[in-house]
Amino acid sequence: MNRTDLASTIAQRTGVTVKDATAVIAGLNDVILEAIGRGEKIQLPGLLTIERVERSARTGRNPQTGAEIQIPASHAAKITAGSKLKAAAKG
């Protein structure tokens, strides 16, 4: 399902226009990106949790040459599936 399909399905189930559903999806996207950028945790109970995690600096290897390289510390997004999402995935 892509963004257009998602907007159409939401519009049908909620009785709003596809344009309004698309605007809500875009707004949700913006809010999530801004919150994660600030280091906030987002929880949608039963569905998922999104949080920013720190990755420490480490030593890696160049796969072509085998030479060691230093990988700097960074941040990443961690997404954890909630109980309802896990149950849906099981079928």
C-alpha cells in the first residue's frame, strides 16, 4: 500500500475527502520527523513506538581492502512493533 492507497482507504473509512486524508498523512509525517529530530519518543499503543537512539563510535572494516576505519558516533531511529501490529503480522 502506498501513500495514495492509504489516503483513499482512510477517506473511505472516516468519511473525509481524499484531499483531507492526504493532508493529515502529510501532517503526521511532519510531526513525527520533527519530534524524532528533537529526541522525543512517539508511542502509538498497540501499533508502534518510534524513538531516537544513539550509536556509539566504533571500528569497522572496509570490505574491499580489509583496512580498519573509524565509524563516528551517530543517531538512528528505532521502530518497535506493538502487540496489535505483531498479531496482525502473524495473520
